[in-house]
Amino acid sequence: MGEIRSAKFKIGQVVRHRVFPFRGVIFDVDPVFANTEEWYQSIPVEVRPRKDQPFYHLLAQNAETEYVAYVSEQNLLEDGSGEPIRHPQLTDMFTQTSDGRHEPKVRLRH
């Protein structure tokens, strides 16, 4: 496997998929692929991403529904639309600032 790169996107950032019509807010980042092999093999070979890149967990939405997505960095673009995200878990994880950014909520742990 190649050198691990730094993530291009950050937690709380709104992104959209390069190919498919969905967008979302990043809530976690894996430095390299960390899902199941079965999930990976289910992606058609012609569009299957490399494993040696950051993968992002998104609170995602498309025109019909909201869900959690797992997407490779190569398939994400910054979303500059300014449109709100309607995911029901968004307010559990983030506070929206006056300028529209999503700041992770602070959680106390011991």
C-alpha cells in the first residue's frame, strides 16, 4: 500500500459526490479504507476507488431520502451551494454557526 495522505476535507464540511446526485456533511474520516471487503467488492470494478486514500462518513441526502454514506476522497467535491442539509441526525452531531458552517458538538467523555 502507498503512503497515507492527509485528508482534503474536514469534519463538518459540506461535500457532494462527483458522480452521483447526493451531498452531505462529513462526520468522520478514515485515513484509508476501513469498511468490509464485501462492501468494497460490491462496487463495480470500473468505478471502484483505491483503498489507499481517505474515506469519509457522511450524513447524506439525495432528492428522496437521508442516509449515512461512506465515500472515497476521489469521489468528493466541496459543495458551495449554500443549501441546507436536512439529515435528521445533523443536530445530534453539529451546531450550525451564523455563517452556515457545521461545528461538531463538544462531548465530555471519561
